[in-house]
Amino acid sequence: KGDVLKHLQKCVETNREFNSLLAIKTGTITNGLKYALATGNWGEQKKAASSKAGVSQVLNRYTFASTLSHLRRTNTPIGRDGKIAKPRQLHNTHWGLVCPAETPEGQACGLVKNLSLMCYVSIGSPGEPIIDYLTMRGMELLEEFDPHSAQDATKIFVNGVWVGVHRDPTRLHNNLRTIRGDPNYLIEEVSIIRDIRERELRILTDAGRVMRPLFVVEYRSEHADRKGDLVLRREHLQRLAADKDVAINPVDREEEQELLRNLGWNRLVKEKVIEYLDAEEEETAMIAMTPDDLMELKHLQYTNQPMEKDTSDAHARIKPKMNPSISRFTHCEIHPAMILGVCA
């Protein structure tokens, strides 16, 4: 406003024609953004003292691994001078999501962390189509529900909002898990949490949830001998090897995405061989450390006797006894090394 007024006064005094394009400074926002991105000081140039520092950083390009590590870095925004030790310490909930080893020395130790190798941050998807789908599958909307008619009905939450209730939560939960991973229905990053004690079914589709992939264990197979085994079979591995040599020559972007959905890792997710779980859904899962644990549990259930341990290898990992009260595993770790970061 002030610049336009000054330019207008100058034009009147010098008897020149007023030009609005010369009066308005078009580069104000552009120059401000350029300054902020170049220096990392997020705020006005004149108020540099009150601006936020380190918002933008120069990407580390020393080596390929250092670039990947820098892109997967997280920062805890608390003072480096604080004497509180708790935020710096490793926590058991970091398993598989945050690297337990890769953190700098000195003041930033434990506050600057790195995501694990397989860790993935959800992009998010709209929740409205899921509410429509749930309504079609027998969910009673909250506005129409009479609490006296079914006091043991399960509450359904979508992104933290109570949207309705359902009288057959087991069937609904199984149905949602069946369609998850199919891009036409539910994308793989949607979390479905069934809390039986609280009688709640929570569905999360929001962005920013840290997730990790796990092998799925069969528990509803038609073949009795396959129950408790990994869904992953030899034919999946053979197809993975064959997919490396597939040439993709798409006509347009949509065709390319459709081809990629049916190749490699994406096909494993689509075929329910692998599932992405976030921290909240992981609490409702029973995860085996290795496929050997699945074999050991099956042996224990069939014979009521633990498997004989191989004592020939003195350096073998010491494993605790299998708990006989475990009824089944739902998932299995891809590899224990996946808890580590890129540079660990």
C-alpha cells in the first residue's frame, strides 16, 4: 500500500503517467521464500532474531548412504541444553520404527534420530468413502442409533471421530482386513484396530503415521496343515525373481500405475503376503521374530512337547522357551535387522 502511494505521488509530482505494474513490487513473496530456503531462517528478513532456524537444510551429498540417512532423519524439538534424560533414551516402542544405533554424539544425542530401513510414513487418504462403505455393511449411524436397543454393540471410530455402531464387529473386521491392500477399496496404509475389551473398532486413514511391513501368517486357510504358516510361498519368490526382467512400456500414467501394482513388492501387498502396521495396530498383533518360531509353536501345539534345541553351534542365539499359552501368531518379522537405519 505504501509503495503504491509513494509511486503515485512521484508520478503526480513529475507529471508522468501512473503505471500499476511499476507501482506494485511483485518479488516480495518470492524474495522472502528464496531467503528463507537459502538460509533456513523461517520468518521475515528484518526479524531474523525471532525467526525459526533450521527449517530448510542443504541436503547431505557426501555419499549415497549419507543422502538416504539425511532424508530419513527426525528431530525432537526440545532444547539441547536440558538435563532431562528421558527424551534421549531408547524406548521399547521404537522397535522397527526408529533406529536404535544411528544418532549423533554430543548435545543432539537421542534427540536427532533416524527412521528404520523398512519404516514408512503414511500419506493419508479421505475417510468419507470408508464411512459410506461401513453404512452399506450394516453400521448404524450415531444419529439414528438407540443406545437401549443394543448395549453391547461395538463403537466405530474413523480418524478419532465416533461415526456409528455395529452389532457384528468380528465379521466387519474380517471384511475390512480382506479388502485392505486392494487399491479399488482400501489402500494398504489404512489401519484397522479392534479393541475387544473397550468394544471399539478404530479405523485410521490420516497422514503422518509411521508404519512398517510384516509377513502375514495364515489362520483361515482351507488347508489345515497351512494354518500358522506364512502366506509367503515358493511361487511368490519365483514370481518376484521373474518380475525383475519385466519390461514396462506404458501408454499413459494410469496404465503404468496399473502395471506396477501387479509387479514385485506391490503385488505381495495386494495378495496379502505383506501388511503394513502402524504402532497402534501393532498392539493388537502377535508378531513372531523368525519363521522358526512359527514352526516351534505348531510343534508345541501338536505334540505338547518343545522342539529339541540344536546344541552343536556354540554361537547360536539363545532363545527363550516358547510360551504354551500363545494360541497363534498373526504376523512375522521380515528380518530382525530391519530395526536398524540406513547407516547403522
